[in-house]
Amino acid sequence: MARNTTIKFELDKRSLNGLKQLPKEIEKAIDEGMADGTSMLASNMRALFSARGHTWTGKTVEGIKAEKESMGNHNIQVPLSGVYLDSMRPHWINVLPGRKIRDWVQTKQGVFDNLGGIPRALYVKPHPWINDSLQDAESIMTDSIKSKLNNLK
């Protein structure tokens, strides 16, 4: 089972208490707006991750999911492999036979022909994508909630 980390989108206690005092239709519309917003953000995260060419990371893209925890609390689950890719320290990796990274290097053989073949080690850097994908989170959530509220009228 893959391990995940959670990005939470939740109303603070004051807002949540105020929400419970509103009519049920409004409460439900705000919650549905938050659900739609987290779904759109998860979709944006998957799209950006794929657009950056991170297709070699296995099941990370499929593991990015939006889910509802409770009223006013919605989460995006992100596999730890994606978080590590986003925030790792730059380091060297040995390219030894039998390692998955060696298979990747062999698919990029044309890139390494100028260097005299497959290198013994590669220097890898982080591939930041989480902050970029959540850059518009506030506007997406706000627009999503507003559209649900406008549909009530």
C-alpha cells in the first residue's frame, strides 16, 4: 500500500460554526463548492505533474486524489513519492546494472552519446511541482463556492 501525505482545505472553527447556522441549502452548496474546488485542484496537480514529464515515477499521478473528510473539510491525497520528488535535496545516484534508473538512462541514450556512453552516476535535483499546482488554490476554491451559491438563486 502506497503511503500518502494530505493537503487539507478546511474551514476554521468560527466559519464552520457560522456555516452550521445557515440554512441547509447554503451549507450544502458551500460544501459542494469546496468538494468541486479540491477536485479541480487535484486535477490541476495531476496535469502539471504529467506536463512536466514525470511519467517515469510509477503510480504517483493515479495516487493524487481529492476526498471529503467531513463537512467543510476536504483533502487532496498526494503519494509520498511525489512529495519527495518535489522537495528532495540534490544528490548523486549510482547508475548500476539492475537498477530502474539504469533503464531510464538507457532510454535517454542519445543524450549521453556525447559523453561517451552511460555515465556511472547522475546528479539529480528536485522537481518542484506542488506549489506551482496550488498557486491558484484560493481563486479556484472561491470561484467554485460562488458558482454553487449562485446556482441556488
